[in-house]
Amino acid sequence: MLRQLQIPTPSRDAMIDITREVAEVLADSGAADGVVTVYVPHTTAGVTINENADPDVIHDVLAALDKAVPWRQSFYRHSEGNSAAHVKSSMMGCSLMVPVVDGRMTLGTWQSIFLCEFDGPRTRKVLVTVIAD
């Protein structure tokens, strides 16, 4: 089962919790055991799993990425002016997999799935696939 989500992003850099939307796709699939994959078909966005209990974690991740990969640098050659977004996307990755047991994702207590926006605001596609055992 493949489902395409449309996720609006609020700003140039953001991490949007999409755990609920992914869980809904899983529930609709009826799969008891297997794996759910999340894929972002964009070169300036990514996806990751991280803590969602404390909003400061998201702030800190985005701040660290901005420090490691500043938006403007004289050595960037990409003519669109969004080289930092491409680099951050590559650092975060464009896909992830979560095991499914008894119809539920096996995320840890504090874990959530985040769409990572690095060149927004935009509406991003997120492809979710459920593969049942």
C-alpha cells in the first residue's frame, strides 16, 4: 500500500511531526506486522526520527544544522541560492523505516517522525508505504 501525503510547511526551516499521519496510513492498511517506510521525494527536505516530548529538541536540531551549514556562504556555487537546504537534506536523509508489530509502529517512548523542511514554506509530498509480513 502506498499513500501520498501533502504536508504544508510554515517556514524556511522547520520540523513537522507527521507521526499521526503515518500511523493513519498504517491503520488503513490493516497490516499487523511488517514495516512502514516514509520517503520524501525532494532535494531540499528530509525525514528523521527524534524526540517530540520537549520542543527545545527541535529548536536545537535546527540551530545546530544552521551552525554547521549556514544559509549563505561564499563558497556555494549552486545558482538557486539554496545550497544549504540541499546539504541539510542530504545530512538528514530522504527516507526511513519503522518496524510494525501488532499493527503499531515500534517507535520509542519519546520518538516521533518528522518532515524536515529546509527551503520553505512549501507543500511537500511524503510517500508512505506499508509492507506487511
